[in-house]
Amino acid sequence: MRGPTSATERTRTYSRLGCVLIALGALACGPTVHVAGPPAEEAAQPPGPQKTPPAPPTPPEAPAPAAGVEPFVKTLDSDEWVSKTLKLQRRYERVLVVGAPAPATIRVGALDLNARGAAAELQEVPVTRAFATLQEAADAARGGDLVAVLPGTYAGFSLDDEPSAGQERFLHFKAMGRPGEVVINRPCAADPRWMIYLRAAHHVVVEGFNIAGSSAPGAQSAQSAGGRGAGIMVDGAFAETGKLAHHIALVGNFSHHHRTWGFHSTDSHSVLLQDNLFAFSAREHGAYASDGSDNYVVRRNVFFGNNAGGFQANLDPEASLEEVLRHPAFRGYPPMEPTRAWAAGLMKLATERFGEHGFPDGRGVNYIIEQNVMNGNGRAGGGAINLAGLSDSLIQNNLVYGNFAHGIAQWDNANPFDRAYVEPGPRSPEQVSGPDALPLWGCRNNLIRNNTVIMSNGGRAALQCGNGSWGCRLRNNILINDASASIEVLNTSIYRFDAGNNVVTQVSYGGMPAALKRLAAALPETRAITGITRARFAAEVVRASEEPWVVLEGSWWKLNPNRPDFRPKPSSKMLLGQGDAREMPARDLLGNKRNGAELGALSPGG
């Protein structure tokens, strides 16, 4: 079942070989332009890190003291996560302008990542320097700078580790003018696979760009079109740098029609994806976090019309540990073996050397995936929200409808280290003594609440727990699939499964022996409204339909005025007052305050 879910390994291979990924108007400005904060002087650019080819085997180096990463903010409130994790400066040290004619001053407001609605008060600030290209500005930028990009069409840029960047000293790349007027339609010079390439970079904001590829969804287009691998690539390049990319915010971008992904990341942590549209990826997913990436907030995005998954967090232990093994610190470690013992040994050494979460370990923790809309994805397979190796995370208030494969899928990417524990898996409760008897890289201990998943896809599930995805807690969800299972739980995932207060059509246990069900905390049909079809559900909401959530308009997009309205009717006895009030998010998909124990992503108000 690897298929389109394991493209990271190919990306790693192509990068090592140095190959190009195959397979798959200017504004007339016056002296002032509306854009945010004051200036200073200029700085020299650091040289980009050089790739180091693998050396012949030698005895492993003595591990240095583990560095690790700063503790993650653990919360169910994404605003709290943002305010404590990404501390932006209130004023800019310098303003670098890209494009012509360059104004003497610009007007900008400080970016507040938690603000909704009203824009910040604009301040007029002088421009420090002007550049013709994004790459020239990126090379000159340092921590605390704003790079303001005037309307026009540009090649992309790459950015490496900038030591001067840090908390309250972010590098902020901002598209100016009206939405869609700043277009990136050519790759960066450093690597033609990517348009924006953040390599071992940190403390970066990318805001408001139209990142335009040239591929249409579908295998034939992916093979023949000249589109790029991804619109935005965030890459720690751990084998060469020994680092992870981190503290990156991608806000309000439109990344579309790329050959493989609208966004891709490897070897990373502490990333915010907010208010973006990731659309029409030709071969695979709208956005794809991989290779042990941790500590993400993915909120208020739309994933539309992508050939495979909408948002995929496939942390891929095989590709992750392959990357670790390439680092010089592990030259003497035995070559990869498809066993848990081999993987556990390498993970132990890597944790001693780089600290917990300090290297790509094939696991992802501390995600908040909320208030997203997934629509029209998955013709080539892949869940609308496709998760492999994601643990201790929150998935809530997402609307998933009109897709062609799974709704929310949890598994372990069929990695070789887990295979002996998956095939055939336990046949009796006595075989499951605890987590050590189950796969290591499934999705563990995730809270999945108040999502609405509407579908009619044979052989797929609205919510799947497979390959060691145990400890899943389901509350207050609407999970409807007319053609197959609403909830599918396999034998390696029934352990500590806990469901309650959900609307479902039917439940599947994948043919597991009935005795294994004793391992669950609460089976999904015991506290559920069952047998609900799409037609029955439609009678409970304002307006059900398959209309797209968004439509394209010129060089940007807008909400479709004919999109469905899945808010419960005030008269709905099925959806109102039936939820678990102890597990209710404070707000719904649209940001409206919840006032009752309703089911699904939307409350009746607003």
C-alpha cells in the first residue's frame, strides 16, 4: 500500500543523485505602496551548506550530548500554540522591496497570526533597499526583516540557515497588492524542483503568494507537463546539515497546479499552515508533511482537487531512518534491515546524539489539524486527511466531502519494521500485552472530534484505524459513507479504541475475531446514532450538496457562493444536543462560538 503515499523516499533519492524530479503585470506604483514596521541597515548573506557525499564505513563517532529541540507547546487551543511557539516581531528592523518601481516608503501593519478579520493599523516606514529578484532579496535578508514583494511575476527563491533569525526576529516574505497580483511561476535557482525552497531554514513567514505551477491533475499530465515538484519545500536536509527546519509560518498562499505537491516538508518541526489553498496537485497531495516532522498546526486551509490526498502527514519511518543513516555520525551502523530491532537500535543512537525530536524518526507528534475543508481530492487514492505515524495529536472541526478515497485514514505506511506485527496481527486478546506487542509506527492516541465526513466510496472508510493505530478517541463526529464503512478498525488498532457520540452509517472490524473487541475502551456502535445515510443526513442540515467549496477567479480564488451549508437546522434532533459536552471544541469550522453539545464540524449559528 505504498503507492502515492511514499514519494518522500523518491525525493531523497533524486536529491542525492542530483537529478531533476521527473515522473510525474507590474503595478504602477506611486511613491507609497500599502504593505508593515521600521528599518535598519543591511547584512551579508551566509553561504549555503554544501552536500556531503556518504563516506566509507568507519567506527561510529562518540555521541555528543543530546541537543534536542525546545519543548513543544501541548494544548488543545491552536491560538495558544501559535502565540507561544511563533513569536513575531511587532516592528521590522529593515524593509527590503522586490520589484519596480521601488517606492521610498511603504505602509504596513504588524502581522498577528491569531487575528481574524480586521487588519492591523498601517504604519508608513522607509524602504531600506530595493532588489530586482526574490533571490537577491533573500540573499541579503536577515532576521527581523520584511521582504515586501510588489505586484508582478517572479522566479522563486531559496533560503538556508540564517543565524540572525530567531524569536521576534523572523524573516517575513510578504506579497503586496491585491490577492493574486504577486505570482511565482518559475523555480528557484538552487533547485529546479521547488519554487520556494527553505533548506534548514528557521523563523520564516511566507505570506500571500500565488505560487503557480503548470500541471493539471491526472497521471498523464503529471508525466508530461513542465510543472515543478512542489510550490513550497521545507527541508531540514538532515543528512547534510544535521539540522531540522523549524519555526516556519505559511499564511494565505495559493499553491496550485504543481506536478507533485503544493507543499512538502521533511525533517522539520514547529510549522504553521494557515489560510492557504492547496489545489490541483497533478500526481499526489495538496500538502505533505513527512520524515518525522513534528509539532504542526494546520488550520483554516482548503485542500481542493488534488489527484491524491488533501493533507497528508506521512512521517515515513523507512525514508526517515534512511536519512539518519546517511549522516556521518552513523557511518559504522549496519545497513538497513527490515526489522524492529535494527530500527530501534538506530533510533536509540540518534536520540543520544541529537535528542528527542531532533532527527527524522518516522513519527509525528503534537499536531493540531482543524477547521480545514477537504473537497474533490483522491481520484488516485489517498485519504482526504491521510495520516501515517501521527500520534498524540488533535484532529477537529474539519469538513471532508466530495472526495474519492478515504475520509480520515490512520496507518503506518506499510513500513518494513512493523510488518511482522501487522501480518497477520493478533488473533486473541492475550497476544496484546500492551503497546510493545503492536506496531511502532501506527497513529497512536489521537483525539478526533467534531469532524464532518460525507462520502459514498466503496472499499474506503470515512474514518480508518489500521496498522497499529490504537488508542484513538472519537467524539461528536459525523462519519457517513453510503457505499462502505463509516468506521473501520483493524486488529492492531482495537487496543484502547474509545468512541462515543458519533453519527455513523456502519462499522467494520476487518474480519477480526470477536474476542479482540474486549481490548477496546468503547466500541463505536455502542454510543452512536447508526444507519444514517447521506439522504437522511441531508434532512438535518441547511443545504447539503456536492458543489465545490471554492472557485477560481482570475489569478486567485473565492468561496463558491453555491457551496453546501452543512450547519444543523435549528430543528435537528439528531445533531443538536447529542454530543459529549466534555469533548466539545470552543468554536466550530467557521470560527463561531459553540453554545451546545452539537455533532459535526459546524454549529447552527453564524
